[in-house]
Amino acid sequence: MVNKIRTYSAEFKAKAIKKIADNNGNISATAKQLGIAMQTLSSWHNKANQGKLIGTEQYDPDLMAAIQEIKQLRRQLKVAEKEREILNE
């Protein structure tokens, strides 16, 4: 049996997050109404609260750019630390 991976548009996700508010914050009931897994909706809700979910009011492109920069700098730091470690041997 092959499981089909469902993908949802940013617009659908944003509407689902708004629907949670309409249901007084009840994620479980909202997930049932939309026919999606509660864990999926909960994940979207957490991302929206962190400003990471595109299409929601909380989405902050500056925050996302800063997060990407931090990730890149951490990768560069790891490389530099390894290079320094090799040179110290």
C-alpha cells in the first residue's frame, strides 16, 4: 500500500490557523472539521506563533532572513572550528 503525501497551500494553512481562532483555540475540533491530522494543524499553529508560517499575520520575513543567516553562520563556524582543530594537531 502506497501512502500518498498530501501537500497544502500557504493559503489553506493560513485559513486553517484563522479557523482555530474561530473555534476558540480548539485545534482538535478544527482538525476534524478540515479533515487533517491534529499533529499537522498543531505544527502549523506553532509555526504561525513563531512567525514562520507564510500567509499568516504573524509571518515575519525579516525574522526568517535572520534565521537563515544564523544557520549559515553556524555552518561556517563549524567549518572554521574543524579547520582550526586540524591546524592545532
